[in-house]
Amino acid sequence: MLYNSMSRAELLELRNDLEAKFEQKKGLGLNLSMARGKPAKEQLELSMPMMNIINENTPMAGEDGMDFRNYGVLPGIMEARKLFADLLEVKPENIVVCGNASLTIMYDVISRAFIHGILGSTPWCKLDKVKFLCPVPGYDRHFTICEVFGIEMIPVAMDDNGPDMDVVEKMVAEDPAIKGIWCVPKYSNPDGIVYSDDVVRRFAALKPAAEDFRIFWDNAYCIHHLYEDKQCEILNIVEECAKAGNPDMVYEFCSTSKVTFPGGGISCLAASKANIDAAIGFMNAQTISHDKINQLRHVLFFPTADDMKAHMLKHAAIMRPKFDAVLDMLEKELDGTGIATWKKPLGGYFIGFNAMEGCASKIVAMCKEAGVVMTNAGATWPYGKDPMDSSIRIAPSFPTLEELIEAAEIFIICVKIVSIDKILETK
């Protein structure tokens, strides 16, 4: 029933019932978290055989004869470059394999742009203003990087096909201070949106006023499907940029952080030869090489990209019941009430939830009071400031199914109470 259509007396009666349930839940002294997209213990166990895949008898020379145990091979061992190239459908020479986190690569790329410039352009530190477009809701860590460097962030609305490309095209073409745009193109954080072919092609065909404009294509969830029979695919942005005559315009990032071990995986940068050569040139002053033993561990565990994809179906079998449980509860308890909307993702790690305007912060605070920790309301917007105060990110992966159901029950109670209070303000 639509809450807005209920009388004040009906709302107050419902609120009293909900308040009693909330106090009962609060009295349990729970400590549950739906805050970060962390793999559960069962998911981490899937990769434990990798720990035994290398021993004293393992050959330690690559196809080029380089000893994996020694210095060198800054771009990554060829076997690992081929693995990521296979996964992202690019050539191995378009890949640099780095440490455990693609976020580190993103930070380094922006840092180099500030200090040295991009392919001969003016270093960003010498400019009066540097701006980035930020599709919203989006990934808070992207926004944090911008804040650290003092980059002005400009929100861009998203729909079910991706960012509003009319806005992106216009702003990029008119303002040379706009140097980049953050993108999570597949199963986006937090809404699970998959960029359409048209959106990808329009990205590739952008005509930026800044010669050093770059698309930061964070393909974090490229193989993180929830359903074996509903696997979304997107166009190859590196290939599309080359077709459109803009081969240098994109940096693509990927990692195995949620494939094997967060903090113990491998990551890569995929880009044009000019961008890759520039990155290697700067990395040469930064490190001798990344962890080639870990790269070898991964390529022995995943001889091909298909092996990695098959491994991710095991992750999906663990994740899917959790997502289904939360989505079923939201539909059962909130559908038809008119107080919330949410996305039903086919992959990734999050459920994007939109409360009534002005309610998200209160909902998250109330959940915490009952022992359920959520990502801060507003975290999916630049500067942590959601102008509507409605966006909430739900992360179902880490808790057990039983814990998750308990946390979701509390979340729904809080949504209902805060929403009723909002409606009562005008009744």
C-alpha cells in the first residue's frame, strides 16, 4: 500500500509497530556489516589451492627465459600479460601487469599527469583548474583520489544505459579543464548498470577540448556475473577508441582482487602503445619490477581467461543466494509502498537503493544504532554529498546468509520508520 495514501492515524499506528520491532532488534546487540564489497570467507577459500601451486620444483623461467625470482620484467611476465590480454580482448603489448590493486595504478596515472603531464602535455600541477566528470552514483574511492589531488568533480547523471552522453559530449568538448571521466562500465558500483553499445561508441568518439583528456575505464567487474545464463557483455573500449581515431584516449584498469585474494592479487593497465610506453618509462624510476612470483602463481592457477571465468561461476554460486535474499525481501516489504526504489543487478558487488529524498542519512544512522553498519549515505557522490540525500549502497557479499537476512530486516524497518516520519511532516 502506498504510504502517502495512508491517513496520519494509520501511519502512526504502523510506526508504533515498527518502533517496537526496532527496539527488539536493537536489544540483540548485533554487530553486522553491509558496508564494503568484501568477498566472504567461502569465496576466499576457492583460491586456497593457489597457495600450493608453486614449490621448489616449479620451473622459474618464462617463455622469454627470464628468471621469475630475479629483478626485471617491469611490464609483467609475458604469461600474465597474455592472460589479461585474453580477458580484456587486447594485445599483450597493450598490457602492463602491476601489483595487487588497480586503484594504485589509477592513483599513479593521475599523479604522473600532475607531475609530468600526459604524452607531452602541460603537467596538471601547472594548470589553474583540473576537472573530472563523475557519473553518479559512483565509486567513492575514485572520488577520494580526486579530492586528494584537488580535482574539481562534476556529477553526471546515469540511466540504465550508462552516463548521460549528451552532457558528457557537450562538457568535454567545451571545457579544456575537464581532463577525465571515471567509469565503471560493467555492473557499475553501486547500481549494477551495464553501459550500452551506443554509450561505449559515443565514449570512443568523444572530441575533447583537452588533448590530454582520458577516460578512466575501471573494468573491475568484467567477469563478476551473478547468473550463468544472464551474462552481460560490453564493447571493447580500447578497440573502439582505436576505431574512432582516439587510440590514446582511454586507460582501462582490471584486477583479480575479487577473483583470488583482495590484497594478494594482480592488476593491470590496458591502453594504447603510446600510453603503455609512457607508463613503463615512469615506472622504471619507481620500481624494478612487481611481484613476478605472484604473477606466476596466478597464471598457473588460471592458464586461460576461460579458466578464470569458470572460477567466477563458483563465486557466483556463493553470492547469488545473498543477492536474491535481499532483493526478495525488498520486493516483499517495500514494493508498492512508494517510499523506495532499487536496482536488480546481474553482476558486481552491490545493490543501489534510493530512499525518499532527505532520508538516506537518517536510515544509515538508525541502522548503526541497531548494530548494522552501512556505507555512509552520500558516499556514492563526489565529496560525500548527495544533494537528494537518497542514495544508499547495499553490499550483500561479506555476511553469512543468516546475518544478511537479519541485517536486511533491520534495514527495511529503518527505511519504513524514517520514510513515515518524512511523510508525517506534511500530514
